[in-house]
Amino acid sequence: MAFEYGTQKLNIRNPFRFEGLIRSVRGVILTAIGVYLLLQIQPLLSTDKAQAWLSLAIGSVFVIGGFKALGVGLFQVMRFFVGRMAPASLTENVAREAVQEREPTLYNPKTIHSMLMSKTNPTFTEPKGWFARAVHSVFPGLIVTPWPIRNAAKTLVMKITRSLIALGAFLVASLVVMMVFAGSEGGEAGSIVVSLALQLVLLIYLGLVWVKLGNPLARENMTKLHTYSSGGLALVVIGAIVVPVLMAQGWIALWENLSPGDRASFIQLLPAVEPVFRTGTLLTLTIICAIGLTALAVVLIRARISMVEIKTSSSEKNSSWRFDLHPRQIFTTLRDLVLMQRREQELPNRMYLDENDTGQANRDNEQFNGDLITEIQPVVEEVSESAAMRYSRIAGTVTAQVLMLIGAILFWQAAVSVLPHMNAWDQLVSQNAGVDAVFTQLFIPAGGTAAMLLAGLLMMGFGRTLDRICHMFWAEIFFRSKVFDFHCEGTVMRATHYRGADRHSSSSEQDVFTFDTTYFALAADAVSSTFAVSGQYNLEQPRYVLSMNACDGFMNSVMGDLEDEFRRRNDEIQNEKREDKDQRLDYIRQEQEARRTGDMTAQGLATHQQQALDSAMPEADPERQKISRWEGEGD
């Protein structure tokens, strides 16, 4: 579905302007930092080439990231181009004037008919799998939301579940470590080391769980519902028991190979080793960010659930017709006249089904049937949103960009600190420094730099995840449209109608058809939504039917106009028949009157030419009459 220009606009607002503005601000700041670092290259080349090359690398990364954020942000702020045929159709559009559409559809004509007939909505499918059922048990209203939101909610709950299991597993692992090292040689040192290793593993696992989030508006998230199995959760529980035991056994083997002096030195360094990587601080940061992200997402999802009042009702009308018309007129009049008059913004209606066999109904007493499903051009529906939705979405968008900006700055500071550590390592090697000097001058500062780097990555990851969640709630656009379904079955009869008043005027034959049919019509006022994206194909996404309301006024108007049109055409044919019949009756009366009076010409029943021919005929020859009589007598 390409962009179609028209002077009449669809009045679809740009939903991404605020989000694009905040993103553009972050892009400008990142670009400014990158340009600043690049400008430092020339002075540093004469004093510290390594620092100059590092500034080049970091500055290039910042400029690239800044321009990317700025480009996407400005793209979101600029004009939102929408073609005349937006949004996407519910299913394939079979109208003659339909344009080629590339987006997948969730429905087909059969499901649309079933929706209207049985008053159900197949968009809201039953959750599959025990995990999905558990999620919908906690949030019952989640089933009436579009599929991207349902997938995002299930992904969010899965992250929470994995995080809770990981925390529980960490506690179990700590107990296992304590039991393994209880009473063993070097148990105190091993307990501290293994606990630090477990904290690092837990930190990395939680970071990957929360940072890793695909695009909720990817095509696969829009066209199918995800299912989760219990295999991943089982692996976490198994790993929580097996990994600590393996790590403990590995430490015991390593401890047995150390000399008594090395053991004593290591025990003295343990109080300083524990806070080196700041795993406790990073774990606290991760848990706080996860709780904040979860709380904001829950508020947005709950607010979205209550935005649209879900209904599944439709209007019905059925009756029988008998008119002196060809049955083909049923569908041509309905499609090209009655429904065409109800177009929105002079856009053609979406035809989802237009099948009938009335074109072949030309014989006596032949059956016919047909189906027609159409949708009037959808128009934008301004759905009122709660204050919780509005402010949570704004706060989440701002917070996401701030987190990504702070994470980038922390990454910059950590990257800048790498060169001093490398210089310190060279100095310590040249001085043949001992373990204490290496530990205090290199290991502890390097641990702080690694912690800062991890903190930066975590904050950028959490910001990216929060930004994608909030973007999904910015992108949803609602539409309202009328969906009409018509089905009829009947028989057609053919008769011959003779035209012409008498034997002296020209006459003709005309086939007249009469159809007798029963129809069933359905109609609904549907509320649907789609998720826009920033780009060339902004509204070429699947559309979800959310609610269907009865529209008796629309139904009565369409069927009333259709019947009025049939009556008008039927009356015209009946009037022509009556006129021919009256002319024939007048001729018969005039002929009877003329025969009684003997004046056919006076009554207009015989022409003057016919009378002249009768008078011009010669009288019979008497001799010939005699011969005839004689010949007859001779016989």
C-alpha cells in the first residue's frame, strides 16, 4: 500500500512527536560529547597518542550514536505522511479499485462473517500454555488487548519470574556453599570467593534478562501470540544447585595446590577483595531498575485495558422480497448505489467478499445466491485516555532517554580510565612490584572501572527496554468503521412481455424477470486499532478488531434505501405493463364499437388506403359466374 496523495486529508495525527523530541535532545547531547572528544585529538597527538586514539574511538562511537538518535528523533517529529487508503484492511480487499497491500491480515471473510453472526471476537484468543494462563489469571483484562501488548505483558512477567527464581536460586546456592565449606580447610576463604563469583553470575544473568528485549512492534509480535515453556525455568533451578557445587569443588582443588604462604597472603587480602567489583551496589541498581520498569509497565498495561469498552454485538435484519427485477440488480444496486452513498471522505469501500451467481440466473425457475461483505472507510477515533496512561507514558519516555544518556556517560568515563590502568600495569611490571602493590594500585582501581562499565551498560539496557515498552503505547491508533454483511438466496422466473397495441403497429417481445428471495443482513459499528511505526510504511501494520456495537440505524437506512430503489424500478416496469394493457383494452373496445356501427374508419380501426383498395377491386364477370355455376353443376 503505497502513499496516495489526495487533497482531502484523513486527519491522522503524528503520535511520536513528544517521543521524538526527547530522543532528539539525547542525540544532540551525545553528538556534542562526541564532537568534543574528536576535537581533543589534535592537542593529544603531540603529548599522548594512545589517549588521542582512544578519544577518536570513543568520539566516533558517540557521534554515530548521537546522529542515529537525532535522526530517529527528527524523523518522529516531522510530518506523519499517511496515504488516502490508510489504515490496512481487515482482510484482502477484492474491490476493483483496491490498491496492492503488503501487510499481513489476521482475519478472512469467513471469520468476519462469524464475528457478526455469532457475536464473538476471534482477536481475543484463549491463552496457550500454563504460563500464559497464569499471566491472564493475574491480569484477566489482558485478553482484550491487542497482541503486541499481550506478548509484551507475558514477556515482562516471564522476566519477573526468572528474576525471582534466580534470586531464590542465589539464596539456595549460598546455603549450599556454606554447607560444602563447613568444617573444611580454607572454607572461610572459599565461601567468600564463591559467594562473590555467584553474585557476579547473578548480576550478569539479571542484566541479560532485563536488558534483552526485542522490538514489541516487530512483525512476528503483531501476527502471533508467543508461548513460553518451563524448560528455561527448570534449567535455572538445576543450575542453582549444580553450579555452586562445581564452583566449590573447583575452589577446594585450587586451595589444596596453594602453598601455606600463598594461602596466608590470600586470606589477608580477602577483606579488600570483597568490595572490589561492587557487586552488591550493581545488584541493588539492577533490582531497583527492574522494579521501576515493572511498575511503570503494569500501570501502562492496566490503563490500556480500561481504555476501550469491549462489546461483541451486531445488528440483524432478515426478510423476503419479490420484485419484477433481475436478481443481478440486488448486488449491483447494493454495492454501487446504496453503499457507495455512505462512503467516508469519498473513499471507496473495502470489499472483503463479493460473490454471487446471479449473472447466470437466466432460465425459468433457476436458483441463485450471493454474499457481500464490505467495510466503510475507517476514520480516526479519539479514545479518551486516563491521566495514569498519559503521565506514565511521558515519565517513562523521559526516564528511558535519561537512563540511556547516563549510561553512555558512564561508559565514556569507564573507557577513559582504561589507559591509566594499562600505564599502571607497565609501571608495576617494570618495578617488579609485589602482590600487595599490584592489588592496591591496579586490581582495586580496575575493579571500580569494570563496575562503572557494567553500570553504564545496565543503565543503557534498562533505558532501551523502557523506551521500547513506552513506544508501544505511543504507537497505537484507534479507528471506527461500519462492517456490513449481506447474504441472500432465492429463485428467478422469466416471462415474455409483448409490446405493441394492435396488429397495425409494430410489436416486440421482452423478457421480464421476477425474483423471489430471502436475505439476511448483519452490521456492526467496529472499533479497531493498529500500531504505527516511524517510516515509509507507518500504518501498514495489521489491524485488530477490539469492539463491535450494534448499529440499527445504519442497518435500517441501508436496507430501506435498497428496498425503495427496488420498488421504484418495479413500479416503472409495472406502469409500462399497465400502459400496454390499457392500450390493448382500448383497441378491443374501439374494434367492437366499430363492428356494431360498421364504420371501421371512423373508429380508427381501418385505414383510408385499405378502403380505397377495397373500392378499386373490379366487380365479378357475370359470364364467369355462369361458367362457374355450370362447371359446378357439371360436377
